[in-house]
Amino acid sequence: METTWLADLQALAETLNFSRAAEKRNITQPAFGRRIKSLEEWCGAELVDRSTHRLKLTPSGEAMLAAADDVTARLERAISEIEQMRAATSTVTFAATHALSFIFFPRWVQGLGHEASTMPIRLLSDNMNECERIMMEGRAQFLLCHDHRDSRIRLDLNAYRHVELATDRLIPVSRRDRDGRPLHSISEITDRPIPHLAFEETSGMGRILSSALSARTAPLQLSTVFTSHLAMALKALAIEGKGVAWIPESLAADEMGPAGTLTSAGSADWAVEVRIVLIRPRARMTDIAESFWNLVQGINSRVK
């Protein structure tokens, strides 16, 4: 039995006309009729009632049509799954936090050279909790994120390894006033709480800052006025003068220059040193993912 016969039966059931069904299947009517006859011989039963003016399927034909629909749906699902598996083995997929997706990731990949820039790459950008989930579910081969010694990544270290790509700092920033001074400062003594543009706890930055700031001996009078897992959102509100935000220095650099609208909201000791790391499973990955890892490993030697 040929699977094309099943499509022929479906076309005939839809049109209830041999001529239109043959046209739909892009073959001549005699050839179409022979294929329906071949399917009937394979089934050992008449599938089409030809005795009346209006063509209809026999009960056997209805049963065979249901089977044809089921087989066709199964084949389509199988083809789709195969295509997804093929795409997965030919693509390097990253889960990356929002803070690193916009500026660091494209510059970093470009800096790896021609070999990396010609690889098919897929980027899944989300908060840290979701990025960790994506890795644990195997939907990405690599996780790109910030890391801090006092706020560990929630992955089984026995099942993953990492390489340090760069260092960064989370710095408190505020809009400048007309004199170039911070509109909101954490270094000045004040009776009023300082408006704080904070990261949500589900974000990697939120975890890191919560751990780092709680370890400080000098308390801060902060009043949270806005929360988000998007560093870009906190940066935008800081530019508008809504409060103080700790954001990656790499993300704030363009606005921290002499002509920029942001300035440091505190002394250098309020900065939090962080690492930018690339994480992968210890188990062997697809060939293209392993090739990418070898490329990165050759450039960055501090592999754990």
C-alpha cells in the first residue's frame, strides 16, 4: 500500500467527485480511478459507493478515511519532530539574561571571529530563573549570565562546567543635575529614603545585589519605587531621574560619559564586582555546540 493512496481517498471524500479529486491531486482522472481501485483491492472491500448519482463512501470507506486521517496526522507530527531535531543539531542555542542579551552578547559573538559568526545561533533571552529552567530542560546548550561568589547559580555544579568570559561591575547610577552631580545620592546623609529602582528577586541581578548589599555594614535608607527584571527598564527610569539603580557598568557606559545623562550615585566601594560566565552541560553536546565550546575555550583559558 502506498501512502499516496490515502491522500487520494481524502481528496475524494472532500470533493465527492472523481474529476475534481483527480484535479486536486494533480493527476488524470483515469490514473486517479486506478489508484482508488488499487486501495480497494489492498483493503479487500469497496470504499466508494458508485451505484448512486451522488458519490459517497461506504462504511468501509469511512473507516479507511478515519485511518488515513490518523496516519497522515502521525506522519506530519513525525516530520515536524524530525525537522526540530535536525534544527537542534545544526544550531547553537543560548539562554541569556536580558542584561547581557542586548549589548554584550552580539559584541562577544562578533569578537570570536568568522567561525562563530557563520554558525546558526538562536538566543533565548529571559530572567535568570527562566534561563536556569531552560538549561535544566535541555532547551539550550549554553547559559550566558552574571555570577557572583556570594550568590550562586541554581544549577547542579556536578552536571555543568563554565568559562569566565569577562568581568563587570554593578554600579549605582542616578540622573545628573545641572551641576553634573547625582540627583539621588547614596553617599550623602539624608533624612529621607532614597528612591530605589530595584531588580526583581527572580532576576540574577536581584539575587546578586541582595546578597552583596546585605553584607554591607553601612545600612542604606532605600525606598523601592519600581521593580523589574529588565536592566534596560531600570536604566531608562534612572535617566528620567526616578531614583537610584544598580546596573551593569557595561550597560551604563554610553550614558556615563561627559555628555551623558547618568552619573555615579555613590563612591566606588558601592560597586559590586561580578563575572560574566558561559555555562554548558558536562555531558557531550551536538557537534556544532562542541565546536563552539572549543572555540570559546581556546580564547578563554579559565575553564572550570
